[in-house]
Amino acid sequence: MNQARESSRRLADLLHRERSASADFLVALADFDRQRLWVQLGHACLLDFLHWELGLSRGTPRWSSHFERGNLVIHHILRTESGCDPNIE
């Protein structure tokens, strides 16, 4: 039972750190987009940067589940500030 409890605590800690890292990523991504730094790297929009530089899928709903809450933020960023439709493959 002790091993199970320790493993459970470790999993909870890892999940907490992953969520924190995801939030940090979203904040950094918003700043990156606000400054339009993706243009300096030769991309037409943030969505292209995310796909080509970071390897993320072009379809926002297919992004990793830990970005669920961020999907709305990222979808809004992509749609309104970058001029890309995140639903295009």
C-alpha cells in the first residue's frame, strides 16, 4: 500500500508540474505572438510557427490534452491576432 501511495503522490506532483509548465508555455506563447516574433523566423502566422518549429498539429483540437484550457486562448490568438484559422489542416 505504501508503494501505491508514494506512486500516487508522485503522479500528482508530476501532473501539477505539467499543468504549471503548460500555463507558462501559454503565457510565453501569447507574448511571442504579441511581438509577432514568428514573422522574424519567416512564418506567415503563429499557426505556421507552431506547426513547423514546434511540431504541433495544425488542428487545435488534436493538441495534447494538457492544453485543453489553453486551446480556447490559443484558438483566439490564432484567429484574431495571427490571421490563421486553426481548423485548417
